[in-house]
Amino acid sequence: MAAYSGRIAYGHTMNRKIRVCISGAGVFGGHHAAKLAAHPRIEFVGIYDPEHPERAQALVDEYGGKAFETREDMIAAADALIVASPASVHYRQAIDALEHGLHVLVEKPLATRLEDAREMVAMAEKQGVILQVGHQERFVSHAIGLFDIPETPVSIQASRVAPFSPRGTDVSVTLDLMTHDLDLVNLLAGGEADEVTSDIRTGPSGGIDDARAEIRFPGGTRASIHASRVSSDRQRHMRIEYPSGVVEIDFFNRSLTNGTPFALNAGFADAPEAQDCLAAEVNAFVCAILDGGQVPVCGIAGAKALALALRVDKVA
């Protein structure tokens, strides 16, 4: 893959560093700060959070860098940005950075409106920079070997449920939780869904807190997906039926049942990219920027997951 153009020089020199900052000092911003500070190829320059400047200051006190007072100051100090803010502001924060030539890693979902996601993809292409989306189950699935199976699934069933928490409730449960499974289904089934029917229900957030979707793809794959943040338990399960057998994955307990003839990694839980998806995500971002490595979840893939999620929510 050819190297990307951008604000810094590229190559395979391992001692080259990229200046990275974070937008958002919440729980995920804190997790990212720890990963950036520990990465040998990153200079962690700081955090910007206008809503919670005290959190930003606490994180830089622990991990270094600067608590920026303005977005403009942050953008001027960095080569790349990680957007770890609430989903409803992903677009605004990312597009500003992309317009100024920064590489951007956006936690899922890419945006909340499809036109915004498309603008982000187009801006990244125009500026010649990386746009990566944080669908972390991609790394677990890669560790399993799921993407190496040379068959298209007949059917996919997925369930991702959890008790209620106010985190992530600025968007629907579809954009908050189901998006992980929608991204995987898009990749495994291939093509744009022919038909989407759904049952969506509001809950304590005031928005969609429970969603069930039936999806049909042009290759014949059928997917049944459930996501809820008003469940009494916590579950992240996927059952994939192939012509040659069935694969069942428990993403929460990190276990695998393989009924196909294909060699999958039953011990995937011990793989570094499955043990620490966030570190794998950050490292892939760095390698894409500095070495021209493959972007694991590009902006287009993030936009496709968003498009399907909006169809489930009956807003597209």
C-alpha cells in the first residue's frame, strides 16, 4: 500500500514519532490517554474537553501533555486526533481536524447522520489523511481467524445486551451497541443490505434502548440482531451458520465453538489484539500513518455501519 500524504514525513523508521491528542476526557478518553502515553511511537500532546476541563487536567497530570483551552490550540499542536467524545459530537470534532490535515481516529459510531459521515470520508480523501473508526470487535474477530473463512454465511444471529447505564445514551442503542455487530455483518455478508425490518423500543434514556433487526443481503445471508441497554444481564454473542457448519462466539467470555472444517483460533482470548483491543486499535492507527499500513476499519466501512444502523432506527 502506498504511503499516505499528510503533515509529517513517512517511512519505516521505528524511532519516528507522531504527535497525537485526544478530544474528550471521559472514560474512553482516559483509556486512550493511557495507551497513547505508553506507545513508543507516539508523543502524547494532550487533551481538549470544554465541558469537563478538570477531567482533562487530571488526565494530563497522570499521563503528561497539556489540557488545551481551545480546539484550535489542540489542532495546531498535533498531527493526529483521537475523538473519544460523546457520539453526538463526533462529526464536528473530527471534521475540524480533517480540514486542518490531521489524521483522525473516531470511536464508533463514525457520526450520527449519514451525510456527515460521507463528508468526513470525502474530506479525509481530499486531504490525503487517515480516517479510522473504532469498531474494536474487528480485532477480536481477526484473532479468531473469522475473516479467513472462504464461505459466505447462510445466517448470522447476534445479541449484545447490557443493563442500563447513562453512558452512550446521547444516541440510540443501535448506534451505541448494535453498531459493532452491524459492522461485522456487513463485512461477513458483503454488499449492501436488500431488506431491513426492525422493532425498536424506547426506554429510560428517552430514546431507543432496545432494537431487533432482521436483515437480508444480496448474497442470501440473513441476519437477526438484537441490542439492548435495558437487559437484566450482559451478553455479547454471535452465531454464524456457514454451508459447512456453525461458529459460535461469546465476545464477553472470550470463548469459541467451531463446527466448521476451517482452522479457527480457539485460544483467541490469549492473542494480544483480543486481550487489548484498544491498544491494537491505536497501534494500527499509528502504523497506518507512519508506515502506510492497512487501516483496519476505514471511514467508508464506518459509514456503511452507520447507514445500516440508521435503517434499523427507521431514520434512513
